[in-house]
Amino acid sequence: MPIDFPNTPAIGQVFLSEGRTWIWTGTVWNAQAASGPTGPTGPTGSTGADSTVAGPTGPTGPEGGPTGPTGADSTVEGPTGPTGPTGAAGPDGPIGPTGADSTVAGPTGPTGAAGTDGPIGPTGADSEVAGPTGPTGATGTQGEVGPGNKIPYETVFLLMGG
């Protein structure tokens, strides 16, 4: 029976027909060799000579594998890390005991400003007890005597009610 290949294949396209694999090269369909069962593993070859050329580093393995053992303690001291933030203030401690009295006198402070005058108090009650009479005052000097020891007419007139 003839094989019915696709009409417009892309380069590298794989086509399976009757248990065989075909690959389009851009010009023809190439049949891939049929593979038989895999044979047993052959013996290990001899070890080659040491190389002075370092090979490339292999790819990193998958994540999530088991953690390896902890290494030995280091004898090299690393740098000190930065200072952390300041913590919150703790509670106030108890008040300490009062100290002993001093034998040294401190300086006297300055005098404060004078306060304002207080209000006038009430007048006291009248006394029933008579107080002592004060001394008699000195006698005054004699006034001048007018001419002729006469009172002017106008003064007499006024004294009489006139």
C-alpha cells in the first residue's frame, strides 16, 4: 500500500506511517533506521591520562535537594555587622534612698521680689475705755497789737449784725 505523505510539510517535520518514522528535509522524506532492542552495557574502559586543561563547569543541579553536612568551625573572624536599631525605652526604676544630711551649707539664694500690698482691714470697734489725755501743747507767740488798741468801725459794725 502506498504511503500518503502530507502535501505541504515544514522542514524537520516528522511523519509516522506503518511503524516507520520519516523526516522532511525540504526536498525529500528521509526514512529513519528502525532501531532494535538495546544491548547490554559494555565493559568500562581504562582510565585516561591526567589532563592539564580544565573542563567546563557543569550545569547547576536541581533545586530542593538535600542539604549537605555543616562544615567545620572557622578560625577566621568575619567583619562585625552594622548596629541594629535602638530598642524601646524600658520602665522607670524605683526611687533610690534619701542620701545623708550634708554638713556643708549651701549659698543663700537671692531675695525674691516684694509682693503686692494686701487689702485694708476693717476698722476696729469703738472702745469703752478712755485713753490718756495727751500733754498740753506749747503756748504760741503773742501777736502784734494794733495802733491805739482800737477796733475799726467796719469790724464793730459787722460784729453787731449790721
